[in-house]
Amino acid sequence: QALWFARFSRWPQRVLMGRRGNSVACSDASGDLGQCQSKRRLLPAIAVLVLSGAPRLTGGAGGITDDEFLLVSDGKWHRAQRKRIAWETSCYYTYKTELPFGCQYSSSRTQAWRQDPARKEQREVLVALYYQTGGAQGLWRADENWGEDTDPCWDQWYGVTCDEHGHIISLELTDNGLVGTLPSNLGRLTSLLKLDLSTTAPEYHAHPNVYRNRLSGPLPSLVDAARIEEIEISGNEIDALPWDLWQNAETLRSLSASHNKLKDLPQYLLRFTKLHTLELGHNEIDDEFPTDFGSLINMRFLQLEYNLLQGQVTDKIIGMRLNRVMDLSHNPGLSGVLPEGLIIEWKEQEYISILNTTISGYLSSLCLDVPHCWKFMYDTHKDLTWATANDVPDIVNYTMELALSGR
């Protein structure tokens, strides 16, 4: 069961990411050893990961990666999850001066709480989002407890998660009927770690998704959200990413914006060294294919299908040595040669997709006419010079022996 959860579901990842769970921070310099007793709820989730065997990263996820699992890492990722302790789970050990009697609801009405500059500004940003995207007009699927007279943390606004200090760390309003443009001050959610305003699909089994989000215009600057790790805005009508998104590169791990109307790739891609998921498929991106992709040393999932990319793929993409999925299909103007070095260097590769491109070379001869070119379809090199004795399958040896025996 643990193996199934770890490999095929997002449940353990969501627990680890702290949607409603707790976190381990006993060795965190910012923590108090006396508070360690309150962090044990995460241990079952960690056990799931430890028991999972070969570590994997859930496709397109924003959580823990394979080289951050406890069995193969120094635990740095796990210690850093102190920042994801949810508000409601921290109440029994809080030590805030404005909450001298702990988390009593009456405290949410005090001036000390409501007039705190940071909390007040974040509440105002959410209220602006509510009015600007149809919430006040009754268009949202769910808006439990949202309102100017309530508090996002104390009253648990739908889709909002606060940290132990009463600051907003997650905004998740997937398939919620959001319509219009986003407020320009969205980035003033300065503690935000995750932004999810996506649509999962336009329809299900021929039934339209009546609550799909239809956000339009540009995604506002998130420079002030200096801790953000996950951005998921797929399935909208957004036409531009922030021009200064590169200033979030030090923390950003996952950027998913497929099925929008984007025209450009993010600027200064070489700065996004922590990015492990980049999903920009089904847009209108007509940029030149950048050599910067080779600098994305943590990239696992690169999906740029159904765009208007031009230029050439070069040997520099080999730098993405942790890559598992690269989908460049349906970019007719994209040319160049896929380097044969991918066979050796991309050890974790699952498949590449270059259908309906003009990419050439040996790998192209094997992969150009299939939607998904799985690794087993191209990793047997034409002369096997790349392989060691341990890499050659037994069936190859048996076949050669039969051929040489003359039988």
C-alpha cells in the first residue's frame, strides 16, 4: 500500500507539502526543541516515502523530488517544511504576543490582529481577487467564509492556507469559476508558497466543465512573493507571464501554464536552476528555442508541445541530465539535431516527443513518427559502442550466440 501511494498518487506529496498537515523542524535553527512534540504528524507520511522503494517524482508535481528523499539525501528538504505548518495545527503551541491566551476566536476581532500591516494587506489582496474575478457576483463554485468582515485564517476561507504566523502561504482555487483579470497587487501575498488557479480540463466525458477558470490578461508580477515555489495557472486565457519572473528563480520549482495564450518563454531561463517542472504546452509561443535549457540542471518535466517554437535544438540540452519527459512535439518550425549523448547522459529518461517537428539526426530517425518515443525505443544504439557488458540485454547475447553457431 505504501508503495502504491508513493508511486501512483499525489496523496503523500500533498501531506508533505503541508496542505493540512504538520511538519518536522526539530533541527531547524528557527525552531524550538520544545516544540518538536507538535511536529510528529508528518512522520507517517515520511514513512510512506521511505518504504516506497525506488524514489520517484509525481509527474508535474511541485513537491519533493527523488534526490530529496530521506534515504538518499541529508534531509534538508524535510527540515525546510517548517514554513508549511498550517495555522490551525499550530494553535496549541503558539507564542505570539497578540494571542496571549492562545487561539481564541475572539482574538480575530482585536485591533492588534486585524490591523497588523502584513495581514491587513494580504486580506485586502484576497478581497480584491474576490471582487475582480466574479466571487462577489456569485460566479465562483465555492467561496465559503470569504468576505470583508471575516479573516482568511481564523475563518478558513475556501482555498486559502495560512502558516503559523497568520500569513497566507497557499491559494488553491482550481475549477472554481474565476473569470476576469487578476489584481495587479497579487504579488503582495508575500509569504505565498503555492498559487493554483488552474482548470483541470474543459470537459469530462463530453460534459462541459462549467466551473472552469477563465482568467485573462497577464499574470501579475510576483517579485514580492519571494518564497513562491509552485505556480499552476493551466487552462485559462492568460496571455503573458511576468516579465520579471526570473527574480523568483531562486525559489521556483514548478511552473505550469499550459493551455493558455502565452506568446513568450520566461526570460533568463538559465537562472531557473531549481525548476523541475516547466509545462507550457498548448500556447502560442513563437520564441527561438533557447540554449539556456542546458542550464536547468534540476529539470525533470519539460513540456512545450503545440506551440510555434523556432530555431534549433543543440547539444547544450544534455545539461538537463535529470530529465524524464521532454515533449517538443507539434512545433513545425523547430529544427536541429537531438544529440546522441542523451542515450547515455539522461539516465532517468522516460520518453521524448518530437512528432511534427523538423528535428533531424539518428534519434529523430527512430522517434519522429511516434507520439511518445519511450526510452527502450531508442536507447539500443546502432553499434552498441556506448554499452558495457552489464548494459546489453541477455536476449541480445543469446541472439548473437545463435547467429555465430550457425544453427
